Amino acid sequence: MAEYGKSPVRNNVVKRTPPLTVFGITFGESSYIDFAPNTKLKVPQNDLLVFFRQMSVMLKSGVPLSQGLELLAENMTNKPFGACIFDISKKLGGGEELSSCLNSYPRIFAPITVGLIEAGEAGGILSEVLERLALLLEAQSKIKGQITGALIYPIAVLVLAVTISLALLIFIVPTFDEMFKGMGAELPALTGFMLSLSKFVTSPLFAIGAPISLFTLSYFFKTSYSTPQGREFFDNLILKVPLFGDLILKSEIASMSDTLSTLINSGIPLVEALQRCINASNNEVIKIALRRSISLVTQGQELSSSLITAKVIPRLLVSMIKIGEETGALSFMLENLSTFYKREVEEAVTVLTKAMEPTVIFVVAAIVGTIVISLYLPMFDLINQMG
């Protein structure tokens, strides 16, 4: 069992002047004691990473955990999170288990986190489990950052292209329309289409219909995605997107391998570990494959045999797991698989970034260039007629 220790936890009510907050701007130095513990609080992954790393160091240094958490609460830059940590330290000082205290904040500490800490408490290896948790969060944060970095560039450029195109259609094209009417010349088909598009964009129908259409599509997507069938459909569709689908699948497999390895190394049974991997996954297709594997494993099949029926699971993963089961080194094999797929994600991000840069530039140039050329075509015809 972990040694939490008893410490004279200070009362959360301290005589001080709280900072003044006006329109979300805080004047004065804030402290964790200015906030009440919030069970619905969401905490960035980087703050959790720091939290678990520092807890692991404190336990290894022999500092009583309740006292260490109080020190952490005082020094956290995220003051609302600090208030929650202080509340946990008080509960620990009162004799509660750490896993039970963390379970009071389900939006901060995921079920997989609580499960690992429960296993660490039972096995007397809490400091090692906390270090593994920090490494797991660090790996997941890195993968998430890589995918975000790969997606944000094309999305930002696409938004810029749409903004420029709308600006040209709303402010520039109508001035050319008046000029072409004064010329009385016959307009090319491309110019006529662009003028008609400009009239549509500047019409009240577009101004009212576009926001309504966007809201309707957003509501339809949100409603559909809230159902199991909708999540499965859209997540399966995402995995089939060229380049991006393969990247997301590899990131999910890397995260799953890393999580499963950490759980097994912590002494959690395989079926329970698979169940917690389901909670940690972000893709419904992967979750369905894991649920089927749990059903088959409970019937006596090996993990590799239960995963081979899922089309979404790479054959390499199944083969390596089978070798790990035959040699009795499943967790070691999962660690190697996690390292391999993390490297694959990094290479895929590099290739995707290099491929997207010229593609996005070409698309933007084609959109803007088409509008500009369509406006100057009648002038070229008029110059040829005058010549």
C-alpha cells in the first residue's frame, strides 16, 4: 500500500484580499484558495503531465503525498486545478485512498488514470505507476500535437482562400459588372458565371441562407455523431480519407498499444485493460473492434485471434501480438509496437506536410486566378476587336 502520510492541512479559508475580475480580466494576484473545487473542471493535458510527474518525484523522495499535494496546489499556475488538488490533499489527510479521491473529479482524471492508480496502490508501486502515467500522457500529447500540426496548415490556408474569394466576389466583381454593362460587349461564359455568382453572394438570400445552412449542417452532424451508428459512420469515413485517414489510424494504434502495455505492466488483467483502452480511444471503429475482442477473449480465445477478425486492425499488430503471446512477452511486444507506430506517425506527418504545401498553394492560386482571369477576359476581347 502507498504511504500517503498525515499532514496538518491548512484551512482553505485564509484572510486575504481576493483579486478583482472585470470582463474576464483579473486584476491582482490570484491564488488557488480563491476558487472552490469544481468537479466539472476540464484541465489541459500538459497540466496533468506536470501533476503526475511531480507526484511521482515526491513519492520517491519520501514526502507524504497529502503534504506534497498541498505544495503542488500552491505552486500550480492553473489556480482552479490547484483548488481541486488542495481538496484531494485534504481527503488524503482524512484517510481516503488516492484513487477514490481522484474519482471525485471524473472530467479531470479519466477512468484509465484511476484504474492505473488503483493497481499501483494494490501492488505498492504507486510512484512507478505515476511515472508511467506521465510518460503515457506525454506520448499521447505528442501524437495529438503532430496531428494538429498536420491539419492546421491546410485548414488555415483554405479558410484564407475562401475569405479572399468572398471579398473579391462581394467588393471587386460588382464594380466590373457596372463597367461591362457600359461597354455593351458580349461576355465570355466564365465571366458571366462569375458575375452571376457575385450577384448570388451579395444577395439577401445568401446572407440569410448561408448562416442557416451552416447551423443546420452543424446541428445535423452533432445530432448524428451523438448516436452510436452516427459515430461509427463518421469515424469510419474519417479513416478512409486519403493521407489523413492512415495518419489517424496509426495514431490510434500507437496510443492503444502504449495504453495496453502500460496497463498490463501495472498488473491489470487483460480484459479490464482492453476495457480501459476502449475508454481511452477516440474512434468508434476502434472501440467496436476492441469490444468484439473482449467478448472473444472472455470465451477463451487469445488476443491476437480476437483482433484478426477486425478489418481496421493492421495485420502487423496482430502478428506481433501473437508472437508476444507465444513468447510470454506481450507487454514488451506492445511497447515495441507503440514505438514503431509513433515513428510511423512522425514520418506520415512529415510526408503529409510536404505534400500539402504545394497542393494547398495550387488550390488557392487556382481559385483566385480563376476570378481574376474571368474579369479580364472581356477586356482582352475588347482590345482584340479594337486592334
